[in-house]
Amino acid sequence: MQKKFSIISLGCFRNQYDSEVVCAQFIKDGYKFIPYEAFLKNDGNSCDTLIINTCGFIDDAKKESIETIKEALSLKKEKRIKNLFVFGCLVQRYRKQLEKFFIDVDRWEGVIEFSPYFNYRKKLWPSFIDFLKISEGCINNCSYCVIPKIKGPLKSKKQEEILKEVKLLDKRNVKELNIIGQDITSWGKDLGGGDFSLATLLKNIVGVAKNIDWIRLLYTHPRHFSDELINVVAGEEKICKYIDLPIQHINDRILKLMNRNITKSEIIALIEKIRKKIPNVVLRTTVIVGFPTETEKEFEELCKFLQEIKFERLGCFMYSRQDNTAAYFLKPQIHYKIKKARFDRVMSLQKQIASQFNQKFIGSTLKVFVEEKEDGIFIGRSQFDAPDIDGIVFLKNNKLKIGKFYNAKIIDAYEYDLVGI
């Protein structure tokens, strides 16, 4: 009988990509894939191997990974799974401790080695959406971030291998391609010689993406966002007018402590330039509150900046203390209650900004990509919303097709979502 396996992928899109590479290898070795949700729904179903791809970036991610391992071990105890294989970022950081605590896990592995060459993957997302990892690791060494310790220095995928992968995805009728990496704006800096810039790479990707409608950039660093890249995003119709630009903070002292290698004035100048050259662009950012030594005055400076700049999309994180990082040793660390109050303040502020922004769409027409149907309502996204991160568009139509684009007139707006017809 053919062996069966399933997988649980935790954390970011980059982890999902790695999980798909692992799945492809298991299938190549003769296993049959069972989606985890389908496996759980069928109480009589069992599989030979369950794989967990863990995340260990921040405390909440660590807790989720630990709880998932515990749940999987319960399934093993019930004999619904035979082997439990755990890998990924958490294992890379805490393998020895995990091995002692979870003695019934059958196999431990750290992060899978990033290949500069094209990788075959087993799709875990809907067939019409895909992700393209162009790099792994990081050269920025932000003081709060443990990624370089987990993933190592920057490793860029070769351009010819990237284009080979894009051509394959294009043939497979992928409609939205999300470009991912720890910092995609650093792509090529380790390749040496020649024109290895993200801007040039994107132009070449667009050149071979005949059927792909949307190309989205995720995880850029403001320090490396060049004028050439701005011009490419502005000029290429297929590239979504959506830029993921994490600033993390705006106070110069905090930015320096974070080792972001950029100043407040430089961030402001970049945002002004982007908005001037790319009309109707949507900017997504992330900020960290409660960074060690952050004063009330510095936090107020951040809030004032957010009120003035009005990022259309924003994520906020409470600082999570990570061992083996420079920020771990900074004093004083901020108390959880203060961090939580600051987090709530930022999210409340952003809720108002997002709501005001969405109101502007009422009466306009947006191109909407239909992804699913739930309780009789079709659900999609505009180019201004990344999958699983941002808002959605509810469509009041009965005869639409999933995986297709439609022009929708926006008739209502909520804080983060829209309604169209």
C-alpha cells in the first residue's frame, strides 16, 4: 500500500514555500499527499508521516509551534500517525532543548538548505496564486532580529533559475505571483559582477510572465529601495501598485538602536518620492512598539508620524525579546503592559486611517481577483491587498468563477474590507 503523508506549515510565506519543496520530495519518494484539514476531518484516516514546519521568529510563533507539536504527538498516541517529522526555524534555534522535551518525535531537522537553483514544489495554495522565493538569509543584521542566526547571510537565487521558475508558473496559469525573501531589495548583492538588481530582475520577470496578471513585492527594506525600482513599479502594468515597506520605527535614536541604517528624514523622503512617482500606490508597513529604552515621547513621535503619513496598510508588533540578538542586552526592557497599551494605541489609530482610506473607494471600480465562495458570497481582493494579510472584497454576484478577474463597482466599505457588485 502507498504510504501517505501530511504537512502543517506555520509562520510566513517563506516557510510555506519551503514546505512545498519538502512535499515535492516526499511525493518523489513515493508518498501520497493528504491535506491536513482533510486528514483531521476523517477520524478513521491515518498517515505514515506528519511533517511540521515550525516558526521561531517571535514568542507567539514559538508558542504556536510548541502547541502544534503537542497536538501532533496526541495524534501519534492515538495511532493516527506513525512518524512525526519536525523541522524549520524553531528546530534550528532550539533543537537540543526540543529533543529532550519531545522524546517521541521521530525526526528533527533545522531549516532546509536554500538552493540557488530552481526547486520543484507541491502546491499547498490554490493553483492560481503562487510565491517565488528569490533569496534567503539577510545582510541587514537588525538588532532585534534573529533571522540571520537562523537562516545565515544573504543567498540569492540565480536569475536564470528564477526566470525558469516564472516560465513554469506562467504555463501553469498562475494569475498572481508574490515575490518573497527576507529582504528582496537585497537580491543579487552576493552574486558579484553584472547588473544584479531587483529592478532589472523584475523587468526580466515581466518579460517572461505572459499569463500572470499580478506581480506583488513583499518584504522590501527602505534602505535599499532604489529610484530605479520605483520607476519599474510605476512603469510595469503587471506589478501591483502595492509596496510592503517595513519602517519599524521613525525616531532616529530608536532606528539607530535597531540598526536599520536609515534615518527619519530619509524614510520621509522615500515615501514622498514613491507616492509622487506611483499615483494611487498603497503602502504597507510594520512598526515595533516597546523596543528596549523606547520612551513615551519617542512613542508619541511614532504615533504623530503615522497620523501624518497615513499608511494605507499597517501591521504592528510588540517587541519580542530574542536571545542571541544585540537588542536582547539593551536596558531598560519595556514592561509588557506598556507594550500592550502602545500596541492598542497604534492599532486603534490605524483602524481609523484604514477606514477613511476605504471610504474613498465607494463609487469607484476596482479590478478584483475572486478567490473563494463562502456562504453564497464570493470573496476576492484588489491589487492593493496581499493574500492572507490585508483586506478582502465581498462581491454581491451569483455567477462568478473562482480564479478569475472581474471589474467591481464598490458600493460599501468597512474598516478593512470592501463590498462590490
